[in-house]
Amino acid sequence: MNKNKIYELIDDNKDLLIDTAQEIWENPETSLNEEKSSKLQMNILKEKGFSIKENIGEMPTAFVAEYGEGKPILGVLGEYDALAGMSQKVKTTREPIKKGQPGHGCGHNLLGTAGIGAVLAIKEALDKGEIEGTIRYYGCPAEETLTGKVFMARDGVFDDLDSALTWHPMQTNSVWASSSLAMNSVRFNFEGQAAHASSSPEMGRSALDAVELMNVGVNYLREHVNEKARIHYSITNGGGSPNIVPDAASVWYYIRAPKREEVEEIFERIKKIANGAAMMTETDVDWKFQAACYDVLANEKLGEVITSNMKELGGPDFDKEEKEFAEELAKSFDKGQKKKVMAGAPEGVMEQSLHEDVIESYDKGEVMSGSTDVGDVSWITPLAQFTAATWPVGTAVHSWQAVAGSGSSIGHKAMIFSSKTLAGTLFDLYQNPELIDEAKKEFDENTEGKDYETPLPENTKPPFDQFDK
């Protein structure tokens, strides 16, 4: 069996994969609520002979599917959560399917499904004795709240992996070589004393005052942290009636920085600010972690193998109708959006409506301004990821335009291309174990031999009550 046969196996499952992706797209579920999506994927893999472990990391929608035995153990990361309020039809104008409902503005309906296509193809190669080892598919919930893989990592399910691969819907076909921002997601809860705000304000101790003073203090801190750090917040509880001094108030912070240790340093300073605000208002404060994650550590050796397979495949082939759809959809972009979204892209990409080429990584050494729980896995085992052209060039992630692309034939073609890329890369790694050894050597050098430690405080539970990222 060669890789062409591997690709044929994915083509044989093409209808299954498209139907699966579309069913998830039509039934979008937000983080930690992905009951239908996870069950759909589990059932497919179970029927194909994979053993399934459910309820990973105390999350009912997290699972690990495994086939084969022995080394090497290779993993594919999948996701399937949607974004709140992003409902959208496959149209070039803003038109929700159901206003206020979720939608796949990050293409996760495609992301995990492509991984399933890849592991099913590898299973066939294992059955025929063409390769030896173990293949795993990780059903990872709640990437949008930076939760799933972090709690799964704390459970140790990635610890014995020899390497891991994943991809993400995007605007171009390229290996993703950049890092991301590590993050803490923390709620600060203040408790004071209620009183009539007019007749006896002196008897009150305002928790809302404490929240506001904390936010002022953090605003002054911004001048004295890494310029790439991001600190943003939302007041989730500001009290009730204006004539009552609020005895409870809460503020939710995201604290991001290029390195995990930088996040921890900034967080320590923010805790002092919170304590200071409590002292000034004679209130009490505590904090509760919602999530936390590492920055991404990209593995160049694995990235080289992925790039080779992407070039061998040649990228998705879009037809005239799909290109016309993309051009019309791009007319809805904000002024200057395309240039901003595609900053740093190679010459010629900006002029395309849909990207069909395969290009070398163009983001090495960069730190993207967002965060992802993929980072935690990358500090446990060698990991590489790539992007595939799922949306028109210039589309912003977490947008209604991305939802439209993810539910269209454009997204389906990107998914099949990505499934073949994953499968081809896995096949190369199984047949050439020295590639894994080189990836591990690079990983050891980059981590300096340090073992992964969960960023979550002891006894932290999955945040089933939190909002989307």
C-alpha cells in the first residue's frame, strides 16, 4: 500500500465525512455542550473497530478513540464546538438560520471530521500490515473556551504519544509555524455588605466599587507588562437595583502573554491589585479559574513532513461557482479587513479569492494574538499543525462569513484535502520512525527537558457555566 491508496481510502469515505461535517454544522453546540457532535463521531469510530474511552477530564463530551497496538503511538486532535450567536446560512449576506443561536465560525465541524477520515485510512493500513503501531483520535471539546485539551492533558491521555498532528480551517494552505499566547481565564468575585444607597450608604460596602477599583488598577498595570501581553475583562455581575449598595459583584479576566511564565507573573500582580481593591472597599475577594493554557510549541521536523504531503496533494481545487461565491462573500468584508487579516502573507495570495496553492510557512517566529489549548499538547509531545483554505482570502475567524464558508462545498473540499494531508503525514511517520526520533530530539531541545505541568490549580473543575471565548 502506498499513499495514493491511503488517499483513495479517504475518497471512499468522502460522502460519510461530508455528511458528518454537515450534520455537526447544522446542529452547532457550544463548548462542553457538544453531546450530539461527540456522540456522532464516537459512533462512527466505534463501528469501525476503535476502542473508545469516554468522559475524559471529567468532561462527558471528551473521548479518546484507539486502534492498533504497540509503538509508535500517533495522535490526531479533533474539535467540534461552535460559537454562541454565530448562526448563519450558506449565503453571501448576513442571514442567520436562527437569530441568536450558535454557528461554526471557526470551522470545527470540519476540523475533527477530517481527523476521523485520516485515522480510518490509517486503520486500513494497520490491518493490511503495511505499518505497525497505534493510532488515536482525540475528541476534544471546548477549544473555544480553551478548556478541553487542558483538562484532558491533566488526565494524562497525551503522555505516551510519540507525536500529534492537527489542522485548522483558515484562508491559506500552509503549515502553521507560529506560536500563540498562553492564557489564564479567571473570575474575581467580591463580597460586600448591602445597604440602602440613599438613606444609609455608610452602612454598605460596595462589591461593585471593588470591581471598578480593580479594573482601574489593572489598567495602570498595562504600561508595565510585555507589549505583546493582552489583559481584557468583562463585568459579569455588577449588582442589581441602583438604590441598593451591591453586596456581590464579579469580573472575568483573560490574561494572555507569549510565554506561560509571563502569564503567571502578570497574574500574581493582578491578584495583588484585587486584594488592594478589597482592602480599599472593606470587601472580600476570591478568584476561580475557568481555564488556562500554554503557548504553542511548533515542531519544525513534523512541519516539514506535513508540507511535503501538502505539496504532493497540490491543495484544494475549487470550481468557478465556488470562486464566484467567495468573491461575492468578500464584498461583505469591512474596509481594510483583507489587508489586516492577511498581513504577512506571501506575494500573490492577496489577489486570490480562494487560495489553491500550497505555500511554505510564512509565520515562523511570530506570536498570534489569540490562544488555543493545542498549546498544552505541544508541550507534552512533538506537535505540528497546518491550515487549509476553507474561507475566502481575508475572512476573519469567528465571523458569519467563516460560518458560511464552513458549511459550503468550499469547506468540504478543504476538509478532504486536510484529511489526506493528515493521513499521508501519519503514513510517513509510521514507515519512517527516524522522522519521529528527529521530532523528539527537537522537542527535547525546545522544552529543555522540562516536564509539562498543568496550569490549572488543584481541584479545578471544568467550567460548565462559563461563556464562550
